[in-house]
Amino acid sequence: MTPNAASASSAPSRRSFLASTAVATAAVAGGMPLLAACGGSDSGSRDGTTSGKDARKLLPAFVAGSVVTPDIAARNGSAVGFTGKLDLAGLKTSVPKKLGKGGKVSIMSPFWGSPPKADNAYYTAMDDLIGVDVVWQNQDGNTYDQKLGAVLASSDVPDVVVVPGWNMTGKIPSAIIAKFADLGPYLSGDAVKQYPNLVAIPTDAWQRSLFGGRLRGLPMPSSYVTSIVPFYRKDIFDKEGYQVPASADEFHALAKEITDAKAKRWACLDMKWTAFNMFGVLSGDEKSLGWNLVDGKLVNRIETQEYLEALEWTRKLFAEELVHPDAKLGKSQATDPAPKFVAGEFLIYNQDISQWYGQAAAQATQNPDFRIWGMDIPGHAGGKPTLWAKNPAGIFAFVNKKASESVIRDVLAVANVTAAPYGTKEYMLTNYGVEGTHYTVKDGLPVKTDQGNIDVLNAFVMVASPAATIAHPDLPEVARGQVEWQQRMGACTRKSAFYGMQITEPARWTNLMNDFEQLEDDIVRGRKKIGDMQQAVSDWKSKGGDQLRDWYRKLLDDNGSAAN
């Protein structure tokens, strides 16, 4: 089995990112209206957003990469795709000269797994390629929020700190503005052109990197198409004659047809995320994306009828015992799907798009008949769904405000290598390590060694990434399936009023919605009722939701909407 050859961050979060590696977005410059500023400067307001003319002055120029040509071009917000054989002997060079000046740079980043030794061959090779001595301060990704808060509250901040979007709660956004450097003098406009891979990062991703009126973040881009795929056992569907459902009612009927508890077969796991997509519920991967204009009124996703209908539909699957019993035990996606999905105990589940490759690769040799595939999301009443764009970047690396120019330049040298496109020498080293030590070549394919699986793991890829790319040289049909799924779903995807904007809410309202996910899970499992959600929404409004609505409304009144 070979590892995922297209590092890509997909979201809904980095919790699923590490099940994956990167699916970045291939949006082009100017793909969305850039909105005017509302607050945000080192000396002024620390909430609001920066866009419009103010943003255009800060954003780096965009020049599409031309070093490597993908087999499938980006369309409808999809990744680019590579389905041909990886030419290891013909890898391109995207960084013609070493940009690092030999300085030392400390980087704190979340890490899932056991961090490798500091002097391992992968780190040494990357340092030599870049010309920078990187000192990693890897922290447990599962408790990263605690470490992050403590570090940002101290005076001892590393040169670089990686901050995932889901950790940007409470006081973290204000700390980002206070603690981290303005990269505009090095990257804004044509200045970025000295970094050939950074200039190819889509403008939408840079837009998300504006904090407090300054360009502060180095982004990990992602496709704006939903990353939650309803996966199914295509091999069993074909054998049994099951048809992929084209509506919510057809899904429910299929679930009843599949389920046979005596035979230990159920239809699915918790399908809440797919229900939200089927019923056209606004995106929930970022607070600002949960707001949109409906008939001229600004509403939150939790206030919509579609939200309640999606919860009720999911609750019905649980109530009729069409959901695997394991899914009742915890939160929406608490169960590891792999073993019982492979065993055929359930035939459908929803998860991050990265699992398409992960599951297929794991079974490729030991279970050749196994075939996982992604369903197109139907509209709840049939036809095409109304899907909502997620944000085009969700993980960022920031440079300490106290860093010298030489340190900043060295950090950008690191980012310029890690953002190299698929099919280049720099990408290969970043994602696979050193041939003979971290991977071997078998039948023309790179295969990670045990040492590669220890050393070449979620470190350098966290600093910056290329535009969205999907490539699996060992399973090219999966890569094609993933990209074409994104393209079909992208054709149904709309951008809400706040798409692409890096918005810092006033701190007094940042915790208003903390309990809603748990309440959703309680409702679909029958522990709470739809009426409990309606009461929670009423309480939310009175405790600050209506005031927060007024605050978001002012952003729109002052600056316009990004919706399409």
C-alpha cells in the first residue's frame, strides 16, 4: 500500500485532516468579490473583517503554476487531479535556487502520533533543501488548544506557530493580531513573485489569511466544495441491485431495504452531515458561514426550517433502528467506520473525502473485491441539492511579530518549498522523504517504508501547501472519482454572504453556539426532542444571538455580500 500522494487539507476540520493529507482549492484570483473593511488594524478594532480596496492592497499577486500540468483541470471549485503514472525520474524543479540563508527557525505545530527524533533523515534533508535549520516543537494535536492558549498568553512564542481554524476561538484571534507579524511587506502584490510556489496559492486562500487589517497567515488552501462524502459499498450495491438514492425519501426506503438486524447488517452510520447537505442547510464549518441573507433578512442556519427538517430526517433513521448500533453510543462520528464497513455490517456512512482513498488503499491487496465509492448528494426532494461553500483555507502558520527580517525570509523559504506542486522534486521530498530511507519504488510507485511512516508525518506540510491537488498513483481511478465528485457537487455549490472572509467576532459572543452540536447529536439519537432545539434557538437569540445578527448585518450594510 502506498500513502496518499496528494497531500491535501480538507475539512470539516484537521480532526479529519489527519485521516487525510491535503485537498487544497484551485480557485482563481478574482473568483469572489472582495469586500470592504470593517474594523481591524494593529491599533484599531480587533474584530470585524478586512476586504474590498483595503484587502486588494494587501493580497499577494496570483500567477497560476505552470511547472506541472494536471490530468484533470480544476472546475467548479474542485481540486486538480493527477491520474497518470508518476514519473519519478522526470520530477520537475519548482525552486531553482535555495532561498534559505542558513538561519534557525522554531516552529510549533499540532502533531497526531508520536513525533520523530529531531535529527531524523527527513528533517535533515528538508533543512538542506531549503537552507534553513528548522527546530520542531510538535505538540499533541488532541490537546493543542490548551498548549496554544498558554503559549500565546506568554512572552515565549516560537518563531512560527501553526493555528488550525477550529482553534480560533475565545481570545485566540485577538492574540493572533497582537502576537504575529505583518507579512505584507514580503508578500503583498508583486513582492510574492520572488517565491514561485507561494505566488500560485489561490487568492481566496490569502483572503482568509488577513487578520486585523494585515496579511499575517501562510495558508493551507482547501477546496470550497463540501468535503463530507456519503460513502457506500459499491461492490455490495452492484451485487444486490441496490440503487443510489436520488432523494431523502429514497434514501430512507433504501435504508429499510438494506437493514436486517438478525443478519447483523444495518444501512448506515449517523448521516446528519449528509442530511444537512441534502436539505440545503448553511455550512457549519465556520461560524460566519452559518449566516446568510434570506429574503433580505440575515438568518443563522439554526433558525431555518431546513435545519430542523434535516435533524428530524436523521432522527427517524435512528428511531427505526436503521443505523448501526455503534453510532448510538457517542457523538455523530465517534465510531471508527473502517472495520465494520469492510465487514459489511453497514453499507453507507459519511466522512471526509480523504477516506475514499484511505479505505480503498487499505483493502487493495487483501480484499480486491471491496469497492468504496462516493454517492452524489441528492436534493432532499429529488434533483440537485443546494450546497454551500466552505472556506477556502482552514489552517495557517504565523510568524512571531518579534522575528527579524532574516527569520521571516527563512520562514518564507520553508513555505515556498512546502507549497511546491505535485510532480516536483520539492513535493516529493516534503511528502515522501528520502528514497531508500523513507520510501522505495515498487512497480514505478513510491511506497513508504516503516521509517517513512514514522518520520514523514504532519510537520512540514503544516507550514504552507499548494493549491488543491488530488493524486494517488497507485489508485488513479480513486483520484479521478474524487475530483469528478467535487466537480459535480461544485456545480451545485453557492457562496454565502460571508464566504472567504476572515471574520473575528467580538469575544462576548464567541461561545454562544458551543452546545449546539451536542444538542444535535442528542436529538438525532432520541435523547432530546426537536422542541428542545427550538427552545435552544430562542435562548440563543435572547442571550446575544440577535445582537450578533445586528453586528453581522452591519458588516453587510457597510461592505456588501460575497454571495453568488
